[in-house]
Amino acid sequence: MRTKDLYLYLPEPYWDAIAERVKKRSSHSLLAGDEGPFYEYKRANFLKLLHSIEFENKTVLEVGSGPGSNLVEVYALDPKELFGVDISTKMIEISKNVIGKRKINLFKIDGRHLPFPDRKFDLSFTSTVLQHITDEKMLVELTANLCRVTQTDIYLFERVKKRKIKNESNTGRTIQEYETLFKSNFFYLTETRFLFTGISGFVCGGVRWLFNRCNRKEGEPETRFSVFLQRFALWFTKWMDKVFKAKGDLAMLHFTTRTNNPSK
């Protein structure tokens, strides 16, 4: 893909379109993008990491809250206040239905212009949001805003790679790149944890590539044969993930301020 083509990705219409596909799912899956056996397995591993974070009695922000499923999980962990922002109007509509009567504050907003005062939140987090930003200037602006509104802790759940890899709507960045970006805003990397789903991701990714139509869009259903093969493969690859623990794909990066990390 040519470099200039990387910037054809427009976040708001892209996620509005995915929201429409999410609404049509017969499974009523709340995965924001693709669903299927591997993504269900990956989400279960993600939730283990999410639940390890101390949310209780804290003011919390999720940037890129999508259909609201992460907010519901965090709400059950007793935060003092909980906020979600998303660029997609249609995702906000879905999340309102998912959240129901829970006291969660939702805003339709561009992450580069967060309408909150400085240090409003004790803790902020993203889940596969920054990896979808292909415009580096936009990433710098969003990161600066995220750091501005956060008091002490930021958690990123993002795709990481040994070297930077770009495509039209997704960027795998190195841990060092995220570390440098946040350090410029006085947040410092203190912990990195991986999902260890790399082998399953590689095998199931090959199945999806081989047994789905080549022009299938993110969020559209997979073929039954693709789903069947992934479920069969996961019987073995889940075990391999635990044994070999391949570092790659999704990682949890925990950043804190200097005052909370005196060793830096």
C-alpha cells in the first residue's frame, strides 16, 4: 500500500459503519470490531487483565468506549465516577442501550479535544484505540489530551510489534514508541503485560484469510467453515499460547506520573 493511502482512514465514518454491522449480529456480540472464536478467546484474556486494575473509588475515563461493554465491566468494580467517550454517534447509541440504567457518563467527542479540566480523572484507559490512529499528528494530540486530563495512571491495551507496521486502518507500534510519546507528557512506563494469544492469533488469522471472502469488511460475519476451523484449532493453540507465551499483538502498558514513579 502506498504511504499516501494510509490516510484515507476516517475514524468517525469507519466506526459508524462498524456500529451498523454490530447491530445486525445475530449473536448480539459486543465486540467492537470483528467477532468469532479467536476474538472471543482474546476478549476473555483481555478481561483478566482489565479486572486486575484497581478501579474502586476512582474517577475513570475510557477513550474510545465503543459499544460500552468495557464500561459495564469497569462499573462492576465500583469506580467513584465512570466516563466513556467515543467518536462514533452510532457506537454511543449502542452503548446507551448496553449501559441501561447504570450511572455512566457518555460523550460523543473527538479524543483530541476532551472537554474535561486538567487532571479530572484518577485513571484513564484505551482498548485498541490508539492502534487505529494512522495519522501521527492526531496520535500526538490525543495522547497529550489524555495525559492532560489524567491525574496519575493511564493503561493502554494496544497492538504492539517489534517494529512499526502500518496498514490503512491499523498501526502496530513498538513499546518504545509509546514510551517516548507518553514520556514527553510526563507519564512513564512502569509495567508491560501481554495477553499471550500470539500463536492462536497467527493460526486463526490464517484460517480467516483463507476461508472468508477477500473483500470482507471489519465487523461482517465470517463463514461457518471459518468459525468451525477456528474453534477446532483453538483446542490446541490455547495450550500452545500458555506454554510458549509469544509476546506480540495486544499488550497492557501501564503509565504513571513522575510523582507516582520516583525511580524514574
